[in-house]
Amino acid sequence: MHLADHPARRRLGAALDDLDVTFRGMTAHPDEHNCECHWGSSQEISLLKTPDAELEPDLLRRTWQAVDWTDHAAVLRRILPQFARALVAGRAAPRYEPEEAGASFARGRWQQWPEDHAGAVREFLHAWWEQSLTDPHAVVPAHRVFVLCAEASGSVGPWLAQWEERTGHLSDRRLAEAAAKWEYELLGDSLPWTVGWYDHDAEEMRARLVAWLLGPGASRLRESGAPADLQHRIRLLGLDGEARWTDPHWPGHRY
């Protein structure tokens, strides 16, 4: 199959094109400002008030990472087409944490936007998540896309439900990769990423993620032939306190 013919790649391409159309002509608020010492120059902020002007990569990074915009929603709408394409291509910023990018979406409260705007963002996130699970040429690891989507939406539920629907060897392999990344923090009763938005419930997200890994996730790990030690570490999530760390398969983690 030619790369362009991959169903998830087609869906993602359509979602990115829809962001281009939906947010074309958007600008930051006319009175928006930021600190020249810490963010950038007046010339740079004028670009945010100029519709559709391409931002150079470092300016784009500073813009989505800034937490002190007066109207973050307007700034997010202004940069979304370019920001989304940079995320998918793995060029959003060097060494950024996915929850940081997700929090930028959350600060914009995109779920409260008019449905034509919110729907375009929702479809982009779901399309990118599906592509990360099913496209062998996906640039960004699935576990990073999952964290970004969870932080952008404030919930792990929709993304776990989509993972459950996307069965197959590649999706199962992505699950094993994610479980291996997350088991240390989860066995310490912590969420494997830092929640960056005050309205998000880290404990609720951790509990739902653990419940899923102990249920559908554990079955998928067994069926995929994931390493036995990884399967045991996920099993240990179902034990509490002494029962967990005295289990013969406790990995010896120290916290």
C-alpha cells in the first residue's frame, strides 16, 4: 500500500486540511500583548495579529508554550493550522513534553468553542490518535500522542475507547510500548505525566488508565506476546500496598 493510501493517513490529512479552512483568517485579539523580555518583540506579536502569516518555528514554539496570553483561545485559533502540522511532523519544539502541548489546547478551552470550531479540533485529535496506532510510518510515538490528547481533553476515556476499537498487531505493539513507558510511575500510584491544567483530575485519569490496563489492556498484552515481566508489572497494578511490593515479580522500583 502506498503511504498516501493508508486510511488513517487519509483521515489525518483531511483533518489537517479542515483546520486550515476552519481557522483561516484568525488573529490574536487586537490588544493582545506579551513581555518583550520573555516572549518576543512587538514585530513578532504583530504577526499573530496578521491572518495566515507563517510563523518561524521558534516563534511558533514560544507562542503555544506561553501561559500568560490575555485571550489564549484567540491565540490558539490563530496558530492551530500550523501548530497541528508541526505536532504531527514531530517539529513542535525540541524535547517538549506532550502534556505541555496538550495543556496549550486545554488553556484555549476549545471544547467550549462553537461546534464547527470544536468539531474540527476534536476530529484532528482523534484522527492523529488513530494514525499513531495504525500507521507504521507515524512520526510521533503513540504513547506521546495519547498523553497530548488526554491533556487536551481532560480525559483518558475517549482515547482508551478508541484504542480498544483499534485491534491488530501494530496497535497491540503500541500498547506494549506505552505500558513499558508508564509502568514505573503507575506502580508508584502516580500518573505517568504531569497534569498541566488546573481543571484536570490527575487521580481520576490515573484510576481510569489503570482500570483499562488491568482489563482490556492486559488481555491485549497477553495476546500480543508482550514480555512476561511487563505483563507481571501491569498485573501488579491490581495489588495494593505490601501485597504489591512483596510479590515475587515486584521489579524493585524505588520511589
